[in-house]
Amino acid sequence: MCSQAFAWIPRSSGPADRTVRKREAIGTLLAALVVSVLPVSAFAQDTDVTGRGQTGVPPTETVGAYTPIDTAQRIGWIVDGSIGVRSLSVGVLTSGWQTAWNTPPEWNRTWAGMSKRYAAREADVTISNTLEAGLGAIWGEEPRYIASGRHGIGPRARYAAKTVFLAQRRDGRLAPAWGRYVGNTLNNVIENAWLPPSLTTPQETIIRSANGFLGRLIGNFYDEFWPDAHRLLRRHG
């Protein structure tokens, strides 16, 4: 598996070249991790950044009554995030959009190309979710989005943005989402084993990791505000 993870780097003969390829892959992974961790300092003020309860947070920072996720719910979150209706629908829209713009160009603007894009997206989500929920279980990291329980668009929007990079621990306190960082960076390095060359450069790998956090931000805003919007629409419908 290790040798496959570096298969995306152009091959040449000689031990020196293999060393360079490994260093490039490790450098890409570290750079992606740095990009994902940088925003923590901006969001972690007055937050328990160690996950050990050393610094308190206001009760309204998370949610009034938080119930930690259990093993069955973790598995359900992975499955729903991979093959749930919402995930599958987003996959169709995403692969359709990429096909329309012919990204990546190696897969062409065809039905076969759209199928490859869809399959790649499903693999991306499944690997990322499995890493996040699996590693997070060790220290009790919450992979799900927990609604803020707050009032006002501003406070709720700030909470939704903050919890892209922070997540609840078992006691409800927010701390850096280490499992999410790993899941959203290591998965992109793994996927370089089968993605086309235009997507597997160090720069593109980092961009894919950044896009993963952008997608999480959009999902957080959806989960935070859509229930209210849906109720309002039904009331006036």
C-alpha cells in the first residue's frame, strides 16, 4: 500500500529518485496538514484546545445538552456520508459540474468520464469519513455537526464556521478536530494512487484538501440554517 501511495509521482530509476519522490509525498502531506491546522488559532480562543477540559467555554458555545456519539452512530455517520441520499445527490451534481467543465481533462466530457468522477468522489468521501470517525473515536471527537442552539444569524454563522476546524469532545467542549484534519489530508494523498496526473501534483493535492474544508463549511451552514428555512417555507407554503 505504501508503494501505491507514491505511484502518482513520475517514476524514474535509481534510489536517489525514489527518495525524492517519497520526500515530495511527505512534504505534500505535511503542507496540507499545515493548511488545515492554521485556522485553529483564529477559532480556538477561549476554547479547550487540548481536549482535556483545561480551559472552559461558555455554555452557549456548543449546545445546551450534548450527548456524545456512540459506536453505532459513528458507523451510521460514515455510511450516511458515503451512500446516503444527500451524499449521493451531491455526488451527481459535483460530477456533472466537473464533466461540464472537463475537469480533469484526462477523463473527457463523456458519460464514462462522469462515472469516473462520481466514483472518485465516492472514494474520497468514504476514505475521509472513515479516517475522521475512526481516529476521532480514540479521543472522543464528534464527527457530526451539532447545531449551535444559539439565536441570531451572526452568532450562528460564526459557530458554523468555527466548527469546521473544531469539534465537540465527550464533555461537549470544543477542541481541534484532529481526526478531521487527518481524514481530509491523508485521504487526498492516498487517492493520488489512482487519480489522473493533472490532479496529483503537490499543489493540486493541497487544493483538494482545502476544498474539503470548504465543503464542510457549506455543509455546516446548511445544517445550521436549513431546518429553520424549511419550517418557514412550510409555514408560508
